[in-house]
Amino acid sequence: MNDQDTDQSTTGNVKTKTILTLLLYCISGSLLTILNKLAIIAFPFINLLLVLQNGVTVILLLVNFYFCPLTLERLPPLNFTVLKIWIPVVLLFVMMLTSSLFALKYVSVPTVIVIRNLSTVSVAILEYFVIGNKIDILSIGTLFGMFFGAIVYALHDLTFSIEGYIWLCVNIIGTSLYQVYIKKVVHMPEMKDIGPISMSYYNNLISLLILFILACVMGELKSFLLYFQSIFLPKIKSICIVFLSCILGFTLSTSAFALNKLISPTSIMVANNVNKFALIILSEIFVQSTLDLTASIATIFVLFYGCYSDPNQAASFFIPSLIAKIKDAPTDTRLEIRGLDGTRDFITA
């Protein structure tokens, strides 16, 4: 293989990597927009939502760096010089993220995608004046067509909202400045040791503090705590109750089968009768008090006569008699077991 073939192969690999990266960026960006629309409905605290999202990103990037590196890139230390250069990037990054989510709060996903696409126009203008990039006639025509199409869309937008469009304008400004500034920053000598994954890590890490401050200033943290107590906590309690009921159901089932092998049916009935009283007491204490003195006495009588009505179970109501019965119980006795849910079964002792 000659040098020309090697160069062509390298160029082909670079193009393939670029195309795949671009596709991944576009697909993930679009899907994230849809998911964010759903997220702010379920969790209407935008800055705190971004704290969670960026925090997860930081954790995953740390896992990549230290446990399962996907690239050869290493995490360089962040000195004051680099930090001074990078702070504007983070501020624009936060501006871009928050404005996008606040816009989603008021307008639809298609509106955000269409109007936010105007950042291409503003980026082209900024690059022309700041970086010196040239724009040909075809590009100018394309940009004007994009701008005109966005205006037509806005005039026929069924979800039109002044607040939403203001946030979209803020997003366009933030995105444009971010794109131009980041292109300028990454080529600085001070940034030569910081790769794209490290940049993403520091972007998300530093943004956590800014977003948390915004959440406090805008009252999101206070609202979230109240919201958590009144809405989230009951849901969590319900989930926990269902989960615990499944665990306890499993425990009850397995322990019942185990007890049938370990002790006699009479002993199981002793536990069953004692358990009925325990259930009533626990329900009165922890769930809801529904028994007055008369009802309590009636409950005792019902349980007593319920046991006494069956001669096979009558003795099991009295603990001293039960102890004697457990000792003297024959091993070939067929006894009826009445479960807590009213079901009946017969077990041979």
C-alpha cells in the first residue's frame, strides 16, 4: 500500500467518523427535545431538571474516564487560565439550555425546532464578522429561505406564545454566541490539552453550580420542596407501599410453606389467631382508628366465638391449652386451616 492509498484511507475514516458523529448529534438532539417536553410537564422545575441531567452526564463521563474509557483521552486538570477562558462558554451553555427548556414550557416541539433553526442564520452572520468566514450567494439564498419559512411558520403557529418566542430569541442569541465563541476557544494554545470529552465534562460540571444558584434565585428549590411534600412524596409512598406489599406477599407465601414443614397445623393456627389481634391493633395505630370501646369488645367476642364455633380450633384460642396440644398433637391428624383471607385448607399434621 502506497502513501496515496494510506492518505485516502485516513481521509475516508475521518469522513465516516464525522458523518456518524453528526448523525448521533442530530438524533440525540431531536429525541432529547421531545423528552424534555415531557420532562418539564412531569417535573416543572427547569433549572433543577438541568441540574439532574447535567449531573448524570458528569457521572457518566467520570465512569468513562476512570472505569471503562471509550477513548484514549484523559481528564486534564483545570487551571485558572483555562477556567478564565472557559467560564464564558459555560455561561452561554447555561443560557442555551435554560432558554430552550423555558421555550418548551410555552410552545410545541415543532415550534422550538423550526425557530431555533434560525440560529444558523445568526451564526453565519457572526462568523462573517467575527471569524471572517466568507458566505457565497447560494448560502445567502438558503439563509433567506430559512428565515422566510420561519416567519410563515410563526404566523400559522397554533401554539403561538409571546413568552415562548421571547425565550426562543434568547436561545438563538445564546446558541449563536456559543457556537462562534467555542470555535474560537478550542484553537487557543491554552486549550490544546483539553479534548472534546473533557470539554463536555467541565461544561456540565461548572454549569451545576450556576444552575443550582438560578434554581434558588428563581424560587424553584423552595417550590420543589413544597411540591415534593404535597405531590411527589405521596406518589413515592404509594409506590413504596405497593413494592413492600409485593415483598411481604412473597415473604408470607414462602414462610407459610416453610412453617407447614417445620411445625404442626395446630401451632400454625395459634400464630394465625394471635396474628388477627395484632393486625387489628396495628391497623388502629398506623392506618385509621375505627373502633370505640363497644366495637373493641364486639371484636373480641367475634374472634372468640369464631374460634369456639369450630371444636378443632377452639383450644387454639387459649395459649396454655395450645402449648399442651402442640406437645400432644398426633402426627396423622387432618386439620382445617382457615387463612386470613377466609380461604380454607386441610393439612395433615
